[in-house]
Amino acid sequence: MAKQKRRTISLALQGGGAHGAYTWGVLDRLAEESDLDIAAISATSAGAINAVAWAAGMAENGTDGAKAKLEAMWHEVSRASPRATPFGALSAMAFAYASALQSIASPYDLNPFNLNPLRQAVESQIDFEAVHASGVLLFLSATNVESGRVRVFGRDEITADAVLASACLPQTFQAVEIDGQAFWDGGFMGNPSLFPLIYSGAPRDVLLVILNPLARPGIPKRAGEIQERMNEISFNASLIGELRAIAFVQHLIDDGMLKEPIMKKYRRLNVHAIRGGQDLIKLDLSTKYDTSWKFLTSLRDMGRAAAENWLVNDAHHVGTTTSNMDMRKEFLDP
């Protein structure tokens, strides 16, 4: 029998609070593909939690370990849900009240002792020595509060603090300090960051798991809808900027507009997409704080279905110069 050809890819995992369980489902399904190697992951916020769980599990017991560690990690997040956020799984009215409270009082006022149950969840589940030894290239993004620039933590720099920095929503938690610098959620400046995959020698095929809708039809008119769309636009801005730059370089390469030796300075990424944002578009902002096990597992199942669809219909693009994302049409054409 002919030996099965292996496909090697990078992953780019967006943040999205509890909606990150959708990405858990994607990874859970991809782990079952014996011919698919995930060699690099760039991730932010909830994506960072998935990334370190994947890497730690892979180091401990291969893909079976990765699947088990992802489930254990999200189960621990769910178990801590009454304390993991100020909201837990609240009604829309209670969520609105909590959001209003946050607009007049900071986490330094509401949580002066800086209690963060997410730390306990991460530290109890993730062996960071295993993460460092995993062999998977990892890049976690956080936002430097003072400089406003993205800070990318490489695999050997990743600690519980780096994960918490990547997932630090400033309305909810105090800034995470690392080496004397303060960090907020990476989604502001890299959701996720794609440039590390360009410069690290990671696989050129990048599977991007999107949790926020890039486009949402209709004009929001209610206060909650306006706030939700503002959040989506803000947390997609850095990603769209990078995709536009990648699309521009692809355009120059594909049209033969780059010649040697300039050509050697540029590297073509082939970006594929699982558009979870479209699957989740009907879920309102409050559900990003719903960490009930029933809700998380329903998102996992949605992610598994989306990954199955990608494997059946689009994975054949891996190793070619095509994908299910028309970069020029989406990010360059007017």
C-alpha cells in the first residue's frame, strides 16, 4: 500500500471568551487526522488556553493526550465558572447590569486583591515544562498597556502569567505584570498575530480559526447591539490589517512583481479559514461569559462539525497555492 502523505500546517487561533470552546472542538476533530501535523500555533486569549492545552497534552501522550488535556482544561474552566468572571452564566439583564457597573468601577476597585480563578484553572491543568518540550512552535500575543504594542511570547517564554496576560480583559481583571511590564488581552493588537508564523519558518499553510464575525449584515441600533459590533470590529482590526498585508504580498508574488533578490525577503502564506464567527453570529455578547458545561460542549460540537466540513471540502488545498479564503477579494479589492 502507498504510504499516506502527511500534511503539515500552522494554526492561528482567535480569542473569544467562552466561545473558545468552539476552537476546542476544531482541535479535537483535527487530532483524529493521522496524516495531519500541527507544527506551529499562534494564539490569543481563549485561543492561548487552547494552544497550551494542546501542546502540554501532545508532550504527555500525543494526540490522545492533546484531546484529553483540552477537555480537562475546559472542564476546569467550567467548574470555576461562578468565580472565573464577574458574570458567570448570567441572564441578559444581569449581564447588562454587570457591564454598567464595570463602566464606573475598575477591577482595581471591584477586585482589590486581584483574585483570578482562571489562574488556578490554568496552573492546575497545564504543565509548562511539557509545553516547552512539546516540539510545537507556540506564539501567544498580549498587549503592552503602556506602549500599546503587541508582545509575542515564544514557546520557551510561556508561563501561566503569559497565558493570563493574553486573556486579560481590562474591564474584568487587573493588568498582568511580567518582568516589570503590564499587559492586557492580546486581542487588541494581535487576534491572533500572524507575523510570527512568517518569520519563524512555520508551515506556510495556516488554518485560521475565526471566532468573531468579520462582517455582520444590518445596522445595530440598540445599545447592546452597538456595543457588541464595536467589540467585534475592535478585536478584528489587527487581524484584518495583517490579512490585508499578507494579501498584498501574495498579489505581488502571484503577479510576478517581486524579483530576485527582493523575492527572498518575502514568504507566501496560504491562509485557510474555519469561520466560526459565522456559526456563532446569533449568539450575543453575554454568551462569551457563559461557561456552563452544557453550553461549552455544545460549542465544542459545533467546532467539531466545522472542522469536519473543512477536512471534507477544503483540506485538499493544503500544500497548494489555493485555499477557501480569497485573500485578494476579501482584503484588497474595493
